[in-house]
Amino acid sequence: MDKIVFLATLAGKLTEYQMPSDAIESSVAQVKGYIDRVSDAEFAADPATEEDVAAIAKDIYDKYLEAKQAEAAEPEQAVATETTEPEIEEMPEIEEIPADEETMVQEIFSDDEPPAPEEIIEQLVVTEEYAEENAAVTSDEEFFEMLAKEAEGERSEKARIEELELKALAMANKDDPETVAQVLSQDEKLVEMVAASDIAEEFDPIETAFDPAERPDLAYEEAEVTRVFTTAETNIAPDLMIDKDELRRVDGDAPKKKKKIKPEREKVKGSPLFWTLFILTLPITVPLFLAICAVFGVLYVAVTALIIAFTGAMIATVACGTALALVGIIYGATQCFKALPIGLFEIGVGIALGGVTMLVSVLLYNIAVRFIPRLYKVVNRFGAWVFGGIGKLYTNLKKECGKKK
Amino acid sequence: MKPTSIIFMILAAILIVVGVVVCIVGGSMTDNSAPLLCDVTDAEGNDITTHSLKEFDLSDIDIDMKNVEVNIIGQSTESYIEVKNINKVTYDFVINKHKLDLSTVNPFNISSMVKFRENEGGFGGLRHYLYLGRYKDKVSQVNIYIAPDEELGSIKIRVKDGDITVKNMIGNTLYDLTAVNGNVVYENTVTEDTLTVSAKKGNFTFNTSSVGGLDFVVENGNSKFTLNKQYNLSCQCESGKIYLDDENIGESYAGVYPESAAAEGAEIVVPRAIKGKITSGDLVVDTAE
């Protein structure tokens, strides 16, 4: 069953439920939007059956009925909110969240008790689904209409405030105390009004019209933040995980780490021919492998010996150099009283020896501690290259043996 | 390399520069009368260091050196040792219990570096290490001048590369002279004790001297004796000839020489013995006029 047949079948099923044609069209359009995300090949790979289509049609019809019931209950709710928040009249109608989902979202983000990370993750999955569903339900036309209304409301509110400001300024120019009092009262009203309409910050009609706990967009954002901080402790899908290094990079101080991406090794099943060859060649391959391992062992030992040798040389240089420099300076100081030129020369030799000692010691230290340990990395890379090559060789051998079968 | 290391390297470079500048200042203050490495520099440019032996009342001298000429000169007005063109850190000079020991040492041997003596030998400063190759092209000498009043019991000299000369010495002194690669000269010296000479590659000259006995071995070189008194010779040349007053008498000789002295003598004196062996070379014996 391809996409066209699927949609036609769905429309037929919905017609059987005696839904109005516009509701059928919008529902089919929604479903089309869903299945368009999937490629034709993928859709054909897992084809939907007649039963699946019937079940989907039933779900759509159930939701349609629920929406009808909610619309019936809406006028009463509108009357109740009109007395406190008149802006709601200007707001576009947003599809009401089903009762069970609403309570669920409230439970997630209530401040009474902080939920356990496992609970949050379970609930997040549901919240995400809800957010996606809600986003899909709201069509583009409704969305643009809502934005236009918001902008219009904002403009009218700003115009009213400007008008009041102009009036207040005009009256403030007069020296009449009554006028001043009137201006002050006008100012107070203005401040109250601005505070009530949240213009002081950023005017958001949705924010004023709805409880934040009922807003799916806020719930989604909060869920995203919660997910970032809980993925490190739980085993969630890897695509949802955020690397700790990426979080540190925001600071800009932490060093940037190169993320190593290990190439996935192709898993090839060994054929009997391969295993026979493998076992028969073991008398050659095992000594060869051991020899390679021994070479790397010798390399590691050589690098370690170099480090020890340079460290020893550094210690010897420091000990001998310091002793000689001190001897030179002290002997020179004593000779200064007998023969000044010889004393000065000896002091000079002592100072220069101290400098040479320091220079050589710093160089030896840096060679031993900073430069030679890099050889370990070189050996590691070489080892990875050699052993990786051996692995590839065996994989290719497996493939070739598989082809011969 | 970390900034700390770079800072220390800069500091080290500054120290080196300061040290070199101080050395240059000290070196510029020296002259020939007060040179940097010795007591005095002569007109030929030889660096000479002297140590007085007057107060030590020497009885024995033991010298073991390499690449040095050693001269023992008697009948001097004063006893002293003169070291010419030898770096101070390359030899050890010590006088202990009336015995003078002079030897060549490895300048980098820690035991020879840390040597503080009561006399003037011993550690002489680090500056000598900067001029280790200074006397490479010059002849190094050790001259020991002995006054007549010194009564030396023995003089033992061993030189690897260099000549040994003993002259004008009078006294009952036992001599043991060994030159590995050099000549041995023994002249105008009188002793009632014996003289032992060993020259591996070099000539031996015995000139107008008197000894209580002589035992010599010359491996590669000639020997020349100028006798001023009668001796009982017992010499052998393995690959050479023996000439007695220009007369070739073959490869070996045993007998008293000069014979004429024995015939004329009113007093019968038992001649002192001279025993020697020359491996490769000739022996020339002359009678002093």
C-alpha cells in the first residue's frame, strides 16, 4: 500500500464515520504531513494494512469528538476568564490540551516536589510527543493569523500609552496644582496599566493569556533543559546526549578536545575456509604476532629508558654544576685577598658555571619530561596503524573466503 | 616548553654573560709578572711555577709523570722545584715525611680535584680547567734543583714520554730511572749507591760519573758509556754490537774495563759492576781522558 492508496483508504474510512468533509480534509492533510516525512521506500518497506488504517481513522474520529465536546464547554470557560483577563478575547483559539495530558504536564513541572530523574525522562518522552502533536495540529494559516492579531494588539496598546503620555506632558506644562495632581494620578494609572499589560518587559499576549504550566512550548523548552542535565546520569539514546566538553566550551577557558570518532569495524562472518586457514597458519602467525608485540615492548622500554637517562643526567648536572659553581665563587672570594685578578676570574667562572648548569638542567628537564613522552604517542599511533592493518587484513581475508564459498 | 622554563633559560643566559664579563675583567688585570695560571712567564713565553724545597729537608724524591722532561740538577744554590708549561690541575705535588711525590693525574678525577695540601700543591682553582690544552705544543719540564747540603737517600723517576736527566749530583743516593719513551742521561754524578736504568724506547748515556753499581736494560736504543774509572762490565747485545773504544768486540762482553787502569794500579781496588742488556741497539764504551 503506497502513500496515495493509504490516504484514499483513510479518507474513505473517515467518511464512514460521517465526519464533516472539512474535518476529513484537515485530518487527511495532517496525516499526509506525517507520512511525507517518511520516504516512499521506507513507507513501502513497512506497509500499513487495512486494519492499521481503520485504527488510525478511529483515533482521528475519537479526537474529533473530544474536540467537539471541548468546544461545547469553551463558552462557559470564556465567560469566567473574561472578568479577570480581557485580553483573552483577542487571543486566537488554541486547541485545548486533553485533560490527561494537561495534568501530566502539570505534574512534571510542579514546584512542590522535584521528580526523580528517571520519572522526568519517562515523562519527557510523552511531553515531546505532545509538543510535536500540538505543533502539527496548528496549521500555518492559524499560526500567521495568531501572529497578526498579536502584532495588532501590541500596536493598539502602544498607541494608547503614547496618547496618554502626550496628554500627561501637555498638562504638566501648566502650573496649576490640580492639573499636576491629575497628571500624577494619570501617571499612576499609566504605570498600573503598563504593569498589568507587561509592556514594561516584553509584551507577550500568549504569556498573559495562558498559565505557563498549560503551555506546551514552555514545557518543551524546560524539558530540553532537563534532558541536557539528566542524560549524563542515565542511559538514554546517544543522539539525545550532549558532550560535557561541548558544555565546557561555552566558557571558552577549557581546552578544546578533539572528539575521536572510531570507525565502526565491519563485521564479517567467518566462513569455514577462513577458520581452517586461520588455524592452519597459527604456527606462523602467532610467533609473528608475538614478535611484533615484542618490538613494541622494546620501543616502550627504550622510551622509558631514555626518560630515566635524561632525568639522571639532569640530576647529575644539577649536583655537579651547583657544587662547582659554589667552589668557584668561594675560592674566588678567598683569592681576592691574595691576588684580585685571579679572585675575580674565579668568581666569574663560578657564576658562568651556575648559568651553564641552569641552562643545561632546564634543557634536560624539558627533554625528559616534555619531549620524550611524546614518543609514546608516536609509538601508540604506529601500533594502532600496525594492529589496525592486521585487523583489516583478516577482515578482507574473511570477505574473500566468504566469496569463494 | 613552559614559560617558567623560558624564564629560567633567560636567567641562565644572563648569568653566563655576567660570568664571562667578570672573567674578562679579571683576565685584563693580569700581566707577565702576575699571570693567571702560573707564578711567572719568562721571555720565551714559558709559564713557570716554582715550589721551594728548602724547608722540607728532603730524603726521597718520587716522580711518576707522563709527557714531561725531568731534570735533576745538583750543586744548586737553593733547593727548589720548577714546573714549566704544565697545567696545575694535571699534576699532583705533595711533600710528606721528607718525601716529595710528583705525579701526573687525571684532571677530572674527583679525588685529584679535591686535594688540599699543607704545601702549595693541591687545588689551584677552576680557571686551570679552561686552559687544559694551553701547553699542547710546548715542551713541559720538571726541573728539580738540589743544593749540596741536601742528603737524598733515593731518587725514583718514571716518565712515560720524555727524557730523564741527572747531572751534577754528589751524594750517596740510590737512583732508579725509567723512561718508557725517551732518553736517560746520567752525567757528572757521583754516588756510592747503585743506579738502575730502564729505557724501553730511547738511548742511555752514562757520562763521567761514578756509581756503586749499575744495572741497565735498554730495549730499543743505543747506550753510550764514558767511563772515568775501572768497572767490571757484563753486557750483552741481542741484536747489536759492543764497541770498546771503537773496537767491535761482538755481542757480549764480560771483564774489567778499562784494562790499562787495572795493570797500572798501585792499589788493588775491586771494580764496581756494570750489568746490562740491550735488546736492539749498540753499546759504545769509551774511556774518559
